[in-house]
Amino acid sequence: LYRALGGHKGYRRVHDLSVGMGMDLVMAQQLGFSMSGNERSSLIYFLLNQALKRTQDPKLKDVSLEFSDAKDFLDDSMKLSQIEVLYFDPMY
């Protein structure tokens, strides 16, 4: 994952376009990336957001999560300008 996100090239600001259960987001954050992401399922977003709020892991306190569709994020040029890598790993 580190190599796929460009860690070896110095990239650090990554946005996950399909957070899902957050496994890749958490792993990437623990590898030293500054992660943000969006999730379109309200239930999954709620559960993951609650877990991030309650975590004791200081590395996960800075994760930024939005309830939105990937297309909404991609349409926002201001948000895109703050990201070095877009990560998209659809499960379906």
C-alpha cells in the first residue's frame, strides 16, 4: 500500500474516494500518510466516524472523513488542490 500511494516518492496527502469500512484508510494513516476520505453510505459513514472519534490511537485522530459521493469530491477543485494522491478501491 505504501508504494501504491507513492510513499516512496514522498507523497503524503491522500484522499480515499471509497472509504467503506476504513481498512485501507487506517493502514495508510498508520504508515504515515495524512488521510482523508468520503463515504456515501450513511450507515457506514456513521459507524466509521464514531469509531474514529473514540479511538485512542493518536495517529488516527487527524483522519478527515466526509459523508458524500466520490463525484462530489472530484467536482470540488478547491478540495482536489489540497490532495497529492487519490485512492480508489471499489469493493463491488
